[in-house]
Amino acid sequence: MTNAFSLFSALKERIARRDARIATVGLGYVGLPLALTISEAGFPTTGIDLNEKRVAGINAGERTISYFADDRIAKAIAGARFRATSDFAVLGETDIILICVPTPLSPARAPDLTYVIRAAEGIAEWLRPGQLVVLESTVWPGATATVVKPILERKGLRAGEDFYLAFSPEREDPGNHKYDTKSIPKIVGADDARSRELIDMFYSRIVSRTVPVSSLATAEAVKLAENSFRTVNIALVNEMKVAMEAMGVDVWEVVRAAATKPFGYMPFYPGPGIGGDCIPVSPVYLSWRAKDVGSSLPIVDLAQSSNDHAPDLIAGRVAVELSKDGGKPVKGARILILGIAYKKDVEDTRESPALAILNRLEEMGAACDYHDPYFPVMPVTRDHPALAGRRSVELSEVTLAGYDAVLVTTDHTAVDYGLVARSSRLLLDTRNALDGRGVVAGRRYVKI
Ligand SMILES: NC(=O)c1ccc[n+]([C@@H]2O[C@H](COP(=O)([O-])OP(=O)(O)OC[C@H]3O[C@@H](n4cnc5c(N)ncnc54)[C@H](O)[C@@H]3O)[C@@H](O)[C@H]2O)c1
């Protein structure tokens, strides 16, 4: 029996016994739920994050992610199968390492793999024969093999022989109460048979279903295909919204009715633009890579550009509706932005269109406040750092009546929309949060 084969068999046995030691590198929206799910499946799991404050909060059992059950983290810590650390040395004692670090865009809007490279360098320091390394972060097809693998091989160990390398894209949907890490099927891909077998065997014990694919690049491409599909369809429905409004047709009613077709249609809803670190980012990764290999994705590019302009269109529409309402110019108008998170019921403002709209309206001379139950204080954001420190306004009949317009940008469940409808002079709704319900005489409600 060769040494390589015995290492492979040993890891398989550890996975089968559920005593393989797991580490997730990155404890954010993806890494933390993944680490907890793995520890809940019985594997001893350590989460590594460079953010020491986050690590301390997790080890103290704090509910770091708002949509988690109150005691999920505390229970995992108390059960002694999960802990967090900032020390990469723990990697020396682990069997499977999952990389869940950010993959944003650079200021020039190109893929930025800096975090992945740094994580791979940290892992390379501790890499030993027999370990399985899995990249979960969204990257362009080819990145695991051409960027991560050479870093891991720097000290002479070979992927597929001495250690194992796989890609398994995260499909986490923060705040989704119907599907969680466990119930979302997991794509698993690798370039060699042993790595593929190990990743499939491991995730078969964690999630309800695994979907093996033939290579690292295929697994990477699946994630980008899913998100690019969303990008194109969101752009399409926002375009339809404008055209159908001109036809006197409510696009929301159209989508609801069309969604009753049991095949060939999937509902996407209009909104103020796209946000989060996935939908605005993945199509850029795919398109960038297409150009890199001498191809192109003009439909994806057009959808991306359309989505990028959505906040500007909404800001312009606010100005138009204000001017109709007794001829108030946007310059000098007082506007309340309702919701700054990029989507409902999450405490995440990354790439949030609400902030772009707020910023644009202020450039047009409006005075904006915001309300968001998840953000009592405006956090520092990459695109709008100057907005940091502002405070969320309390919602009351008096405060709401003081604004020339209230703009619903995020349809958080916790907001009292009855109060908003009763008290706002001009209520502009980008999310169909009210669908006309609760609007009283003398108040104007417009879906925009
Ligand atoms: N958030 C989502 O909804 C979602 C869904 C699917 C996929 N993804 C993808 O998953 C990846 C991670 O996204 P996220 O939302 O969890 O990011 P995040 O910003 O919430 O968390 C990333 C964490 O990694 C830590 N980190 C960064 N570099 C590190 C390093 N070298 N070593 C250790 N820790 C490090 C950061 O401190 C942070 O806590 C991205 O590629 C993203 O595109 C995200």
C-alpha cells in the first residue's frame, strides 16, 4: 500500500467516523453557518477569522448573525465541538480546510482575489500530506487550479497526490427560512478522482444532497451561472416594470399571475437595484473570465449595466413624483429612506442600492434620513464611507408626517407598514411592500 493511498484511506475513515477535524477559514455570512452546520453534524470544527472581535463574540456565544436562532452559537460553543480562533496554527491539527473568505471587486471593478490568496498563503504554511482543502468562495472558472493550487504546492506537496483539492460553491441565502445550509444541495468538484471522492463523501454527511461535477472549473462555473441568471432576470423585470407602467399595467400583478405557470417561468420581482456581495459581483467574474479566454457575454454585461443604473433611475423617479405632489422640487425636499440593508431581514449593507439612492438624492439637493431596524447607526461602507455614523430615525406618526416623501427601499418584516401608510404624505414603494394596502385618503402611494 503506497503512502498516498494510506493517507487517502485514513481520511476516508475519519470522515466515515465523523472524527475528521474541520477548519473553516472565514467566519462571515457563509463560513459561520457552514462551520456550525458541520459541527452540528458531529464533526469537531474550528472557525478561523482574522477579525479578533468577531472571534471573541462567537466564543462568548453572541448571536453574531441576526437571523440565527438565539442560542445556536452558544449551544455549539457549550457543546465543545465548535470554537473560533484567529490562530492559523490550528490548521496543523485539522484534516479538512474550507476557505470562505470574501471575493469582492477591485476599485476598477475586476475580480479581487486578495483575500483568497492571503488565506491560501496562511494554509500553505501549515499544509501537510493527507489534508483536503476546499475553496468555497465565489471565483472565476480556473482560479482554484491556477491561483490557489500553486500557492498550496509551494512547499513541494502535490495536489491530488499528497493533499487533496476541491471546489464547492456556497449557495447560502442569508435570511431564507425555507432553505438553510443543510437543505441546499451542494455542488462538489475536483480535478482528480480522490479529491472528488473525499469532498463528496464529506458533504454527503453534512447536507441533504451532493451534486458531483467533473472538475474544479465546472464547480466554479455553476455558481457564476446561477448568479448571472439572477442578474439577467432582475434586469429584465425592472425593464418590464417601466414599460408596463407606461401601458397602464402593474408588473407585480403580471409576475404573480405568470408564476402560476407550472413550467418554463420563474418569478423575479422589481426592486431598487441589486446588492449583497454575490449578485452584483458574480457576473463580473464570469464576464471578466470570458474576455480573458477570448469570448464575451454581452447579455450579462448589459444586464449588469442596467442593474448598476437602477438606483439612479429610482432617484430620478422620486424627483418626478415629488414634483407632481404639489410641485415640490427635490432640492430641499426631506426624504426618509426606509431600509438600508440590501435585502429584507438581514443586517448587511454591502453594495446596497438603498445607499446609492440616498447618496444620489442628496447630490440632487434633498435632505435624507433613514430608518432601518437592523442599523441603529449607519455602518462604514466601502462605497459610501461618508454616510457612516448617521442614526436611524424612529418611526412615528409625527416623524413620518415631517417628510415630503418616504421611500421604501428594503421591505424588512419588522416595519409597521400600516403606520407608514397612514402617516406618510407621499409614499414611494420600490418593493411592493404595501401593495396599496392600508393607504388612506389624502395620502399618495406610488409603486416605483
Ligand atoms: N453572503 C452571501 O450571501 C454569499 C452567498 C453565497 C456565496 N458567497 C460567497 O462566499 C464568500 C464569503 O462571503 P461572506 O458573505 O461569508 O463574506 P463575509 O465578509 O461575511 O465574511 C468573510 C470573513 O472572512 C474573514 N477573512 C478575510 N480574510 C481572511 C483570512 N485570510 N483568514 C481568515 N479570515 C479571513 C473576514 O474577517 C470575514 O469575517 C464570498 O466569495 C462570497 O461571494 C456569499
